[in-house]
Amino acid sequence: MERHFNVTVYVFDPTNKKFLFIKHKKLGKWLPPGGTWIKMRDRMTQL
């Protein structure tokens, strides 16, 4: 069975009381940073 892991990170600046969001180019929405985790060994074979 192949497993996939997705990661989301919420970055908060307590000084300015703001969160970091990145605009997704295809969706046109502001989202928290994150993505799909790929094992380094598997990723090296894809490069």
C-alpha cells in the first residue's frame, strides 16, 4: 500500500498578530504553506 502525506503549516507573527498565507497560482486562493511530503529516496529518482 502506497501512502501519501500532506503537510500544512500555520506561521504566526505575534508581534504584528498576522498569519502567513501564500496565493495559490492555479486556484487563486490564499492558503497556508504546505504540500505533499515525498521520501527523499523517492524524490531523488524523480529528478
